[in-house]
Amino acid sequence: MPASVMVPASLLAVLGKLRVFTTPGFTTFTAMVTGLVAQTGAGTVTGMLTGAGLARAWPHDRAHAFFSGPAGTSTPWGSCWPI
């Protein structure tokens, strides 16, 4: 079983409003956002995994695959950010 990240309840409440992903996708999304907030370096996939404490626990391709959908398909990103 892959390692998990401790997500503050307040952040989880906000991210829960953006629940447009499958359960595995939401787990990856939550870990990446938590890592982005926690890390002090660049906002790269490696930086987010390091910030979340998952750099050695998760395969990097899991995070890269989350951000790269198949070519020509729409992603839920546009529908989850209020303007």
C-alpha cells in the first residue's frame, strides 16, 4: 500500500469542494496540493512530492501521470476553479 500524506482538516475541507476526480485521483491531487503548500522550493512534481514527504514513498510517474492526460482530452481543471 502506498504511503499517505497528513492533510490538515481545513485544507481537506477546501479540497473536498473540488472533488471532481476519482478516489485515486483525488488522493493524488490532495497529496500534490499539500506538497505544493508545504514545500519551499520550486513548484515542480518533485518539489511537491518532497513537500508532502512522499518523494521516496511514491513513484514519480504517479504524480506525472496525474498532470498529463491523454492528448486531445479535456481535464477537469477548468471546471473546478471558480472565476
